[in-house]
Amino acid sequence: MWRTRVWLASLSLFIGLTASLLSGAAIAGAGRVPAKGIAPSPCIGPRNSDADLDAIINEVFVSKPRELLTQKIISQEFFDGIRDAQYEICDDRVLDVVTYRRKPPLVVFDSFFMTLLGGESQSLVLGQYLAQDHPKLGTLELHTALMRYVLAQNLNKATPSIQFPQLVQQLVGEPTDVQKYLNVPKANGEIENFVLTSFYFVIFHEFCHVHNGDPDRRLQIAKMSSAAAQEAALVQLEENADACAMDIMNRDEAQYKFSPISFICAFMVTSTQAVLEKVLPPQRGSATHPAPQERLDKAYQTSIAYIQAQPDGARYKASIDGVYQHFADLLPK
Amino acid sequence: MKKYFFPVAVLIVIVFGVGLFLQKHVWKPAPAICSDDVRGYEEAVQSSLTASGKNLQEVAVKFGGSASKTYIDKLSELHPTDLLALKACDTQCKLLERCLNQNPKAAVAQACPKEYADYKSRVDAAIQLEQKIKEYEGATQTAVDKADTLSKAKQQLAEVQSGNGASGGREEVLKQHVAAAQEDLAAQVNAADALAKEIVGSP
């Protein structure tokens, strides 16, 4: 998908969460909300205008559910529940994706969050190629360097923006031609696959919330008298959405050649959340997501359960274990 | 003589009647030199105070925080004529007019130089007061705009809290926005209160 390639080439890795204190007519059918088609606008900052990013999200948000319905991977009932969902992409620097309780449902993406996933995808794949030429480097070190940089950007707003080649150069300690790796068709394909799969996980996690009627459930949960019960119920909604998205992705993956990519992408999203945990002030008694470690553990257990049922399970378990350990190490202590 | 009595009486009544008619419908007294001006200041001040009152009511509905409103409340209880600068202007205007009635032919500055000078200085004070109250009205209007910003931020936050977020980042940033907008509005109300203090306290 050339759009992914174009978009990745333009990534500037400034993915800091904003700290500055700033500051409809529904269209039938899934797709991005037209520029003037929604009121009030869900964006805090400006509306994102990157056509390549929009094309990638549109591919997963609009085309993928139709494809999965045709392949009977999702039910007609699931499809009907999400077919009219709309999306919006905002340049908000909130590192978040939110499903709004509107009719039709509205999923709001933060371009910085999606950019971070793109950067992570690139670093995970590129890191493997880099390690072949630089034996002292571990395959996941580039990803670690990226996440540390993002963390530093969020904790210290004065940290400058960085381009991907600069990050690589910092890690390797000498000028490095990143393009050499990116020109390898296999590497490119792997990066694209990673990006799309991570978007797939994020988007279907939100679709699962819509399908499960979670926005309405949250209203019921808000009426619970005990804060602990509320937290437990909200965390359960997230775990269910994670499991639902992973289940769809695995059924999709299983029809071709089974690989653990969906789990790696799930780890990627959860590690992003872990970075946020470090950046955001502690939420007083209003935890709505499982703790990062808990979420990672769940994703790991689910992936192992899937893998063990597959013929190549043993081969993939080692990869899953390594990736699990890597992401677990990234979690703020 | 008796035969002239009746026509003369009728003539007197007619003249009197015509006089009354002219006085009521045709004759106009010479315009007062300053009462219209004074009324103008009073009306302008009243209009600004009314607008400010409405603004502050709108702000109160949207503002949940606390801010100093002592002088805003005091000012809201006052009528324009209670304000010292306008009261003094009105008094000085009456003194000037009384003086001019005693010297109707002379030019104002020559006939009543002291009264006129005093009146002019009171007018300056009234103009300053009017400007200050306009400024106060502007401050309350800004508070309305800030209250709208706060209201929108609260709506955005409420909508995000009733939705499902991936990381809580959006909710957190919107919480910061609400807190900032609340603080901003409180500062604006404090600024309006400081202006009200100047107005209420102005001699």
C-alpha cells in the first residue's frame, strides 16, 4: 500500500503529549466525517489534514469490516453495529483514541497517537535489519530508544523534534544510511504490515466497544455506588474489547499463515499506554483501563492460548516471550 | 359701564384661554444648559450597568468556582444617580442653571464663571465614570466569552468521559483545559470586581 510508504517517509517523531493549556449532521455510512459535517467538533486542536494518514485509517475503518464480513470472520450483526460509525482525525497531541457516544458512533483518532504507532512499527522492523549490520545492537534496541525519546519529549517539552534517521544515528553512534534498509522491499512490506496491523488492533478495539454497547454500559457503571466496583467494571470493558479485537485479528490471520503479529501489535498499543501512564498525572480513583502490566499479561496469556492451538505454536512462542519481555521492560517502574 | 362688562369678561377669558393653550402647546422654555447632558450620562451608565448585570448573570450560571464579587454585588445594587460623580454633576448643573436664570442675558462663562468651571470639572468626572463603567461592561462581556469557553470545555470533557478512550490522554488534557478555563474565568471575574471597586469607591 503506497500510501503507508508515503506516510511513513514523512514521519517526524515529535509525539509529545500536549501540556499547553489551551485551550451535527450525521452522514450515513462509515467513513471520515466531512470537514463541516459535525457539530460540535470533537477536536481540541486542528483537524488533521494528512491525506495519507486518512487513507490508511480509511482502509482499515471502512474497507476491512466489509472484507471480514465477506469472509465471515465477523458476523452480520457485528457489521451492522459498526457500519455507520464515523471517524475524525485531530492534531490534538493527546495520544489517545476515543469512541464517542453519538449516533452514529464517532471514533476520534489523535494523529500523534497514530504517528507513534507508525514510528514504533518502523523501529521494530528496522531494528532487526540494523542489528544484522551492527552486532552489538539488540533487535529491539531501536524501539526502546524511540520509546525513551517519546517519554523524554513528554516529560520535558523542550526536547526537540527528531527525524527517524537522527534517532538511528544516535543509537548506532555513527552516520547510518537508513534508506538502505527502507529500500529493501521485504523490510518495507513488513513495516507496512506492522502499521496496518497496529491500526487494525486499535480500530477494532474501538469497534468492539461499539458492538458491545460499551458507551451505554458506561452510563450504567457511572451509577454504581462503589468506586471500586466502577473501576473493576470499566477495566473489564477494556479487557473485553482487547480480547474481542485480538480474536477477530487471529481468525483473520489464521486463514492465511498464522503468525503472532496481532499480539505484537497488541503489545505495541499497550506499551504506548504504559508511556502515557508515566506522562499523565495519576488519575484519582478513576482508572478506566487495566494497569499496563495487567493488560500486557492478559495479551500475553491470550496470545499463548492461541499459539498453542496452532501447528507452529512452539516456533512462535519464543518470539512472543521475547517481545513480551521487551514491552514489559518498557513499562515505567 | 354695565354694557361693556360682559364683552370684556369674555375677552379676558379668551385671552387667558389662548395664553394657556400657547403655554401648553406652542411655547417652549429655553433649554436647560446641562440637564440633558446629565441625563445622557445617567442613561449611558444605566445602559452599561444593565448590560453588565445580564452578563454577570450568564457568567454565574456557567461558573462553578469562587472569585471575589464583593464590589460587583455592591455595584449591582446602585442606581446611576447613587454614583457620586453623577450626583455631583447633577447638583452642579442645577446650581449653574439657577445662576443663569438670574443672569439670563449674559454669556455663560461671564455670567456664572465659578459655577460654570465647577460644572465643567464635574462633567469631566462624569465622563471618566462613564468610561470606567464601559470598561466594566467590557470586562463582564469578556467574562461571558470565557464562561462560554469553560462551558464548551466542560461539555467536551463530559462527552469524552461518557465515551471509551484508549489511554485516558484526551480526558486528561480536557481536564487540564477545564481547570485552566475555570482559572481564567475566575481571574476575569476578579478583574471585573477590581473595576467595580474603583467605580463604587470613586468619590
